[in-house]
Amino acid sequence: MAVPIIRQNSSGAQVGITLNLSPADSATPKPADLEATAIYDGWFNRWYLDPLYRKQYPADIMSLYSPFMPDIQPGDMETIAAPLDFLGVNYYSRAVIEAGPGPERPFQNVRPEGEYTAMDWEVYPRALYNVLKRIQSDYNPPAIYITENGAAYEDVLTEDGKVHDERRTAYYQSHLEACQQAIDDGVPLKGYFAWSLLDNFEWGEGYAKRFGLHYVDYATQKRYRKDSGDFYARVAAGI
């Protein structure tokens, strides 16, 4: 009921939701791996997107979850699928999937060769383009925003107060280029938000991983803009 309440109390408000999405690629063309990839996609992505835009849960995943599902009451799906003004997308990396060992674990992640962040997440900007195009073709929201995108690396603060984080700068450049390609190809991408402005407390990692465009000395709370922050400022200013 949240969407109607917001619209009743703020007629000009833009109402949306943000989902953490992870596009999936099959590790091989083997039928078992392709099936496992479809299950992963249903579990991680379609389980949330389908109710919002199709008023139903994906049937293949429902068959797996049915013993654990509460009863769906009349009107539930209409409430879930209340029209939204935008979809927010948190994207960090893709998943590469192969068949799991059995029905209780039908898929498992594969770690392909490539570049990885300090979170051990693959750097794969093409998947950001892919997920944006897929959202447009399958669900057609009126607007999309990238609400989180960024990378943690082992930052070093130099004596002159600089952080030369070339890998993070390259990460942002490649992912912004993927966004631009999606826009050029007709995706209604309206905004992009870097994660994050400052190094901060990460819910799963505490202060051990640094995502910020600005380095934070946690002992003194002094902040230092990283090279990636300079890059992002230039992009935002259109320089």
C-alpha cells in the first residue's frame, strides 16, 4: 500500500524501488549449466522483477519455493505491481553459473579469469549494459537509475594527502561507458549514482573495504579526495 499512500500525500512525488541485480552468464553451453543459470536468474533477479511488472512470481522458481511460500491473498499481486515511476538498479558484478551438486543446490558460482576488486567481485562492465537492456526489453520501466555502482580497492594514502586509485578510476570510466552505450541504444537511463562518496561502514565488511571517492582517515575523520573523485567530478561537470 506504500505507493498509493505516497501518491495521496505527495501528488508530484516520483515513486520507485531499487533492486540489487546480478545478471547471470552460463559457464558453458551444457544444458545442465544453462538450466542452472536460468534458476539463478529466477532466484536473484526475476523473483523481484516479475511481481513488480508482471503481477506474478516466476513459475520455475515458484515450483522450487512452493513448500516455503505463504498463501498469496486476493489483491496481493495488484498491490505489489502498483505502477512505479522508476526502477533503481544496484549493480556491481555479474554471476557465472554452473550446475550445482543436487536439487537442494541447483546452481553454483564459477570464478572466471579476469580482473577482481578487493571484494573479490569480477570487473565486468558489459554485464551492466546487458542488465539495462534486459530490463528495458523484458519489463519496460519508464525510467531507470543506477543507484549504486562502484568498487573497493586497497587504497594507499600518500604523504601529500593523495590516493592514486587508477583501478577505481578505470572501473568508473568503463561502467559509465556501458551506461552511455545503453542510453545510445534506447534504454531510459536517467541517472547514475556512484557508491560511494566517502569510505564508510560497509554492512558486511565493517571498515575493512573502501569504496569511496574520498578517503576517510577513521581516526581523525579527515577526508581526502582520491584521483577517482577528481575523475568523477570532471564527468559530472561535463569537462
